[in-house]
Amino acid sequence: MFHARGYFNELGYAYKLGATCVLEALWALDGELREVADKVLKGRRLGPEDGIALYNSRDLLGIGYLAGLVRQRRHGKRVFFAVNRHINHTNVCINRCRFCAFSRTPGAEGAYTLSPAEIAAKAEEAAALGVHEVHLVGGLNPELTLDYFCEVLRRVRAILPAATIKALTAVEIDYLAQRHNLSVDAVLSALKEAGLDCLPGGGAEVFAPRVRELTCPRKISGERWLEVHATAHRLGIPTNATMLYGHVETVAERVEHLLRLRELQDQTGGFLTFIPLAFHPENTAMAKWGLRETTGFDDLKTLAIARLLLDNFVHIKAYWVMIGPRMAQISLGFGVDDLEGTVIEERITHSAGAHTPELMARLELVELIKTAGYVPVERDALYNVVREGF
Ligand code: V47
Ligand code: SF4
């Protein structure tokens, strides 16, 4: 049942907003969302049926309003961003996922692999720009060994001693473990020793085996992805999480994916942020299935629902490279508190037809945040504050 009066005792934020405003917003909610609103305002955990109700609702503003309340409770007006640099060390990949336009088979035209010296040169450029986060990911290239990655990490660490290094997805970690007949624990420990700070969230896609079979049949299972992240958390290596949405997955599969992440977060507390990734079909094997780019409606709803379902995630990040800087700015009012950074060079989404820029200057990000009425906070990959007050 929906009892508006009780909220004003339970939710300090309601007072700040002014009672009339909260009441008006809640009465305007889609009828089916009132029970969800009741739970959100009382700080109660949402279940799978709530996630499905949220996805099935067209009340985008109502959902955004609730996600905004939760965001406000946690972060007030602060919005986190990083001055970062993406480096994609190789596009050679034996997995060849059907949604990926970036990868090439070994020896194919356009295949590339950067040497540790070439990566070091990119790190030097990043140092000149004041980068505090390096994001290094690539394909599963049979020629690249654990030694290669340790050397790369050591060189980047030496060039950027104050930066944090977010490198290698769970898929790449699993591949290295198999290639060297080592445990995931041993691979992660060696990489940590060489300078790894945290893992990015890529490779999660959608955990449901049905979706993986259709879209990335050679990729590790969702269970294995969760296992690698659990091991990283146990070793004191925090990680990010993602969900690639807008292709063949159902609403129930999206909700299940989010709840699996929430379950692991309950156990380890090792996830830093969640980033929904909007599918870009161009140049992919899935383009001929008639799939289109995601809509702004779905992008905002997915970010807001993530904020509501993932009640134990501190940060929800909008990836402007995939949804565009304008939509990323609007998402700040829909539960998002974290924006992907300056990026500088991006190959994965741009290979799949993204029309967004490849980089954004620190000043542009700051302006984007400030003009929406929020307070920019520059962070590193571990969410240490680098600078506040722009
Ligand atoms: O794992 C591949 C996805 C991921 C396409 O952790 C595609 O901070 C859309 O994980 N359309 C890589 N997505 C990107 C990623 C990421 C990005 C930014 C920040 C962080 C973080 C992580 O991109 C892949 C895959 O899930 N992807 N192809 C495509 N056509
Ligand atoms: Fe390889 Fe990653 Fe592309 Fe899949 S998404 S083909 S694992 S690079």
C-alpha cells in the first residue's frame, strides 16, 4: 500500500525538497510503481518482480525521480569523473563475440598489437594531460603472455606513479590463467604485484546462458565472470561491473543479471561502480539480425533501474561514449553519480559505429556537470578524490 504521510517521517530528504513537491511527484506515479515507490522511500530492498515492473513501466520520469532520490541520499549533488586514458593494447581475439566490431582473428587485415614500448608512449602522453586513471583492455591474443602484461603494468606505473591502473577484464584474466595453467588467484596476484589497482567491468554482457549462446558462445560463462571478480575482491582488488543491453536479452534476463551482481556485492563489497553498456550494432555480426541502437528512453531507464536495484553499489556510471554526452548529462537527474572520464582514444564502440567524440576535455566534463546543477569531483579509478571545487 502507498502511504504518503509516513514518508515524511522516514525520509529526511523529503523535508529538504518540500512536502508538496514530493507528494505531487508520488501521486503522479504510474499506479503499478506505487508499491516500488513505497519500498524505495522506506529504504527497503527491491525484488525481481519490482525490477520487472520498473522495466515494464513507461513512467520514465517517475522512475527517474525515485532513482534521483536514492542518488541524492548517497551523494547529494556530487558527480564523480576521472581524467583518464583508454588503451586497447590489441584487437586480436579468439573469441570473436557476435556483438563485437573491434576484434580481428589473428593475422587478419587490420589486426594490431601494441608493444610495451608503444603502450609506454601512450602513458607518457597521458602523463602530460594529468591522467589519474589508465583503462587498459584488449582481445584474447594467444601471443600475449603474463610477462607481457607485467612488463606493461610496470612501465605504466613508472611513468604515471600517481595514477591508478584499471586493466584486463575477467575474460582476459581467465584466458591468461588457462594459457599458463595457473590459477586466477596466481594471475591476479602477479598482476597486482606489477601495479594493477582494479579490474574494469567488461565481459559481463548478460549472464543468462541463453543470451551468451546467441551472442558470445566462446566467452566464459556468467558464473565464471562472477568467480573471477569474487577472487579479485578476496585479494583486495576492487572491480567494476557492466551489462551490455539492447540486443536479444529479455527484461527478466536484465533483472536477473543485476540481481546476480547485487548478490556478489552483498558477499564481498568489492564492486566500485556499475556501468550499463548500450549495444551498438554497426559492423557487428548481429547487425543483420535487424537490431537497432538503443533509445534514449531505454538508456535512461536502464541507468535509473540500476540505481534502484543495486542498492549496495555506491556508484552508477554513465558511459558517454556509448550514450552521448548530452544523454549522460541528463542521466545525472536519473540516478547517475559517475561519468566516464576524458577517455582520449576509444576503439571498441567506435568500431561499432558510435558517432560520439573519442575524447572529452576535463573542462568539458566539468561544464557538463556544473551546468546541470551538480558539483564535479575528480577521482581516480579507486574513487580517491583528486580534486573537488572547480
Ligand atoms: O566487454 C563490445 C562491450 C565492453 C560492443 O569498467 C560493446 O570502468 C556496445 O567494459 N556495442 C568494453 N558495447 C567496455 C567496458 C567499459 C567501458 C567503460 C568503462 C568501463 C569500466 C568498462 O564493451 C565489452 C563489451 O561488453 N562491447 N562490443 C558493441 N558493439
Ligand atoms: Fe574479444 Fe572482448 Fe570483442 Fe568478445 S568483446 S570478441 S572477448 S575483444
